[in-house]
Amino acid sequence: MRLINRRPDRPTAVLLAALPFVAVIIAYWIGSEIRLSANPSDKLLPAPETIAATAKQLFTEGDRRTGEILLWSDTWASLRRLGIGVAIAAALATFLGVLIGMLPYARRTLSDFVAVLSMVPPLALLPILFIVFGLGETSKVVLIVVGITPFITRDLSQRVLDIPHEEIVKAQTLGASTAVIALRVVLPKIIPRLIQSVRLSLGAAWLFLIAAEAVAADSGLGYRIFLVRRYLAMDIILTYVIWITLLAFLIDWALKAISRAAFPWLEEGL
Amino acid sequence: MSFVEVTDVWQSYGQRSIIERVNLDVTEGEFVSIVGASGCGKSTFLRLLLADETPSRGEIRIDGGDPAREPGRERGVVFQKYSVFPHMTVRDNIVAAESFPSGLGRFFGSKLRAARERADETLDRIGLGHVAKQYPATLSGGMQQRLAIGQALTARPRILLLDEPFGALDPGTRIAMHDFLTDLRAETKMTVFMVTHDLSEGFKLGDRVLVFDKPRWDPHAPEAFGATVTYDFDARDGGMPFQHILDWYPSLAAH
């Protein structure tokens, strides 16, 4: 039988999916063991038990001075920035995408501009943002917006253009104005794609968030990682990295679930 | 009396001539089938009737009105595909035909309830009452086209344009759809233009069959000349002409 036609059955599939995770954990564990046996005070690859203990401490024990649990306040600060940034970017991109996709005049005016804009490396703009918006929350949110809006805009405007011309003509023969076509035909068909697009750009959004926090912040997950880096506190860094990964995964999963529940017509073929 | 009046219509895209010198008078309530080889401009002609495209020369008037510059409620249309809105339920598709001209394209409160009731009546009449709450993607091809026709007629257009509406259906469904369309037409007395590549379908349904073809052909420049109406058959009475000539000219009976 050809390799392309061989499919794993259910238990094998689960096993295969778990395999890379297990492999990484084992590799780390072995590496850590080797280093620690040579030098018990090695900080580079802390033992998994050490990480677990640190994680438990980080999640439950408050700061010695303020009593505040730093991990949670960092999480809250970062998620707030991420949420505001992504929400603004999504709203802006939907507006621009529908405009560019629907109106030939807007397309001529904006589509090349957005294409060029999306080539600007957002991180290179970070110093400018800090100068213009100060070191506070605004510059971090703006970096996320600047970073992901062009991508989502281009994706959505292309999706609008992909809507079959027949459907747009049909709406016109039913007497719909441009606004009604936008509200009742284009937007409902674009929103699922928007969620898809946001899911794809969440990775970039996290990148920009952590970069901005690393440079200038007084709280946030990225800030904390770069702070404890000075003490080579690998156990804390690793806990934060795993926590960020988990958060990103959960957000992605939630968006997928929302999209499935809210747009039943997508599931039924098309 | 001519209801749809096509005067000297030409259409070309750059150097490419698609349609030339089309003149046509269609009376109200007539069913016009348009047939021809693929690429002969019959779909282009339908788009011109739809006002989705503007002819490079000539004009098309409905009931003496001004030539349209964009599609509107005067013209209903059913395409081979993508004729219903996949993101609306079957019932909402029918309601949309009433609510789209309003400011937000949506009805609220009692108006919505009334429109839904009317939509349910329409759906019962076209045999889709039992699937009112489903999405079009769950329907068979024939049911989707029935919905598309129902939706188009709900907007009460002056003319109905069908672009190979049954082209993607299996033969059995297609015959059922012919009966459906014939019944609906007897009821509404609608003026219909139907593009089809199925000759027998064109003759079966149409009062008139127009054949599009290129009368001029330059082998060195196949795109130089466009197609026009080369035959205009009277398809009533099973395609046999002059069956009612005595009604028109009673004096002939004397001989």
C-alpha cells in the first residue's frame, strides 16, 4: 500500500499527536539531568520538578511587599493590551476591507497604500511609537494595531472580492442599496473569515505585545520575562513561556468554537 | 405592443466584439428562450438585459422607460449557481426579497412577522414549507433553484431573467422544474428570458426561441465580429407556425 493511503486509526492518531510533546519533554529532562549532575547549581536547564515548584509558587503566592500575585496581574495587563489591540485592529480592518472590496473608488485609493503599509516592519516603528505615544499603554496597543491591521485588511478585502458576483447582482435586483448589500450580504459572509484572520494574526499580535513590553513597561508577561532574564531565572521564564503558549492556544480554540457556533451555515457545506 | 425593446445593441470588450446589431421586440408575458453555442454571447446578452453591463452601442428599454444603468428591482434574475444567499435561512431568503429595499435591509417587529407569514405562504406554494428554517446548502440543487425563482418573483420584477437555471440539475429534477416554471408562469404572466444550451428545453418552455450565432467570420481574426440573433422561431403550438392564422386573418377562411 502506498504511504499516501495509509491512515492511522484513532488510538494511533492520539499517540502520534502526543509523540512530539513527549519527545521534547524527555529531551529537556535528559539535558537538564546531564547539566545538573555536572553542576547542581546550574541555572540554564532547571529540573522539571524545580519548574513545577516555581510555577506553583508563581500562581499562588503573592509578592512579598504588596501581596499581589504578579503572574495574574501580568496576565491581566498583557491580555488587556492584546484584547484592545486586536479588537481595534479587527474593527478597523473590517471597515477598510469591506470598503476596499466593495467600492472601486476606495479600492483604487487604498489597496496599493495598504499593500505598501503591510511591508513596513512594525517593530522598526516601535521607537517612533514610543516617542509619539509615550511609554504608556497606548504605544503597546498601537504597535499591535499597526502590526496586524494591514494583514487582516488585505485578507478581508480579498474575501469580499471573492464573493460571487452573482450574489451581489441578486441583491441589487432585490432592490438593495450599497449599504444594505454591505450589511446584509457582505458583512455576514466576512465575519467568519475575520475570526479566521484574527486567529492567524494572533501569533504576530503576541510577538508585538511581548516585544513592546520587553522594551518599556512596568507589568505584563513580556516585561516579567525580560526582567527575570537578568537573574538567569530560567524556571520563571519557562513557566511564563508555557503559560503564554497555553493562553494563546486557549484563545485560538475559543475563537474556533465561537465561529462554529455562530455560523452554522458554514459547516453545512459551501 | 412591445414591452422589452432592444434597439441596435452592440457590445465589445476592447477589440473583442461579442454582440452586434441586436434588435428585438418582446411583448409582455412572452417567454423568450435564448440558445446558441457556448461563447456566442448569449450570457452577455442576458447581462445586458440585466443592466449588469452597459452596451457599447444601442439601448434596452422596458415598457418605454429609460435604459437602466445598474440592476434593480425591475429585473429579477436566477443564475445557474449562487442565486440564493447561503448565510440566510430559506425563509429569510424570501423575506430578504421584501426587506432589502428598506433603509437597513431588515424588518423589525410586526412588519417582520407579517413578512415572515407571507414568506411561509410563498414557501408552501413552491413546496419548500418544510425546510423554511434550514440553510440553502442543506437543500438539493432543484430545491435551491426553486427557492431562487421564488425569491426573484417575491420582489415582483417586470421581467425575469434565467441564466441556464437548470443547467446543473439532473434530468429528472430538470423536468420537474420545467413543470414548476410553467405553472408559475401561468399564474404570474411574467415576461421571461431564459438562456439555455439545451435546445429541447428552449423549445419546450419558450414562446419564442432566439438563436445567437456569428453571421460574419474572419478566420484570421476570429474575434473581429460578434454574434447576433440569426433565427427567431415561433415556438408556440409545438413549434408549428401559422396554427392560428385564421384567427388573425379570418378572410383567408373563405377560400
